[in-house]
Amino acid sequence: MTSSLSGRHQDEQERVAVSNEEVVITAPQTADDTRWLITLWQEEWGGETMVSHGQVYGLADLQALVARCGHELVGAATYRIADTGCELMSINATRQGGGIGTKLLAAVEQAALSAGCHRVWLITSNDNLNALRFYQRRKYRMTAVYPGAIDAARQIKPTIPLVGDDGIEIHDEIELEKRLIEKGASV
Ligand SMILES: CC(C)(COP(=O)(O)OP(=O)(O)OC[C@H]1O[C@@H](n2cnc3c(N)ncnc32)[C@H](O)[C@@H]1OP(=O)(O)O)[C@@H](O)C(=O)NCCC(=O)NCCS
């Protein structure tokens, strides 16, 4: 994951709590859900691909979850499972600060556990202080920094912005992980 395009305006966004209606997380269910996802990815990630560690992934090829509040879609996450790791590839809440992201992340972790994963990991961009806060508050730990990795990714995906949140230049990937099953523990 890199910085979301709209994230640049995050400071200006009102932190809107989701209404009392329950947020429900499911896999996408209809053609409308799929169309909504494609629009979200275009608007938030500058296209339907994601570059992680130099690998290009089509978001539509990944496993996805959507968050629904009443009839409205209010968030989505995509992830991929390889061996005993689950990489969170994207996560978005259309109304921030209302608990949607927390629910989506918990659902990805549950899916990872069900698939036998020991950990969920992700990359974010150096400017995304909101995401760094969000994940660390949810027990994710920084495991690596890849200086210049997003500059390299930008060669592959030119829509990655040069400047991200808070006017910070985007250059580096930061990797975080949460261990679902501690090393050495029996599964
Ligand atoms: C990162 C992101 C997905 C988090 O989603 P979110 O829905 O805003 O997250 P939450 O609302 O669950 O949690 C944020 C805070 O709101 C608070 N919150 C939760 N429920 C709430 C409610 N009903 N009312 C008010 N605040 C609430 C939480 O306590 C949390 O604070 P904390 O971290 O101190 O615990 C969202 O900010 C986003 O879409 N960012 C842009 C895309 C992006 O950068 N994705 C990550 C790339 S790596």
C-alpha cells in the first residue's frame, strides 16, 4: 500500500462517526459492489493495481471485504494469503474515525487465522502517519524500512503521488506486522 490520493486532504476531512446502524463486513456480493470497489480503488489508489516490494498486484485479483452500513458501502479491504502470511494490500474507510477501519482489519485478521496464517503484514508509505498510528494502536509492529522503494514503485505506477499526507515527500516503504500466532507456538 502507498499513500492514498485522498489522504492528502485528510486534515480537512471531518471525522464523521458512522450512524448507529451496524457496520457489517462481508465479501463483495453483487456487480454493484464490484463497480463500487473499482471506483474506490481509482479514487483512493490511483488505479486498480498496487505495488508492494516491487511486485504488481491487480486489486480485483485479490481477496476483498467490503463494509456496509445499511444499504451503503462505507469501506473495503483487500488481502492476499501466501504460505503462513497474509498481506493486507489495501484498506479504506469512506468516513474516518467511525470504527469502519477497525472492523475491516479485524475481519482480515480473522480470515488470515482461518486460512492458517501466523501473521498479517503490510507496507505503508513514509508519509502516512495516520496509518502508522492506526496500525500501531492495533498491535502492529514496524519490521522493516525500505528506503526509496516507493520511488521505484512510482516508475511502475506513475499515479503514486510525489507528495503525500501533511506535505511529506513519499519515498519509502515501511513494513508492519502483527503476529497472530507467536513464533514457536503450536498451531
Ligand atoms: C486507515 C483507515 C482505514 C482507518 O479507518 P477508520 O475507519 O478511520 O478507523 P477507525 O475509526 O476504526 O479508528 C480510528 C479511530 O477512530 C476511533 N473510533 C472508533 N469508533 C468510533 C466511533 N464510533 N466514533 C468515533 N470514533 C471512533 C477509534 O477509537 C480510533 O482511534 P484509536 O486509533 O485511538 O483507537 C482510514 O483512516 C483510511 O481509509 N485512510 C485512508 C487510506 C489509508 O491510508 N489506508 C491505509 C494504507 S496503509
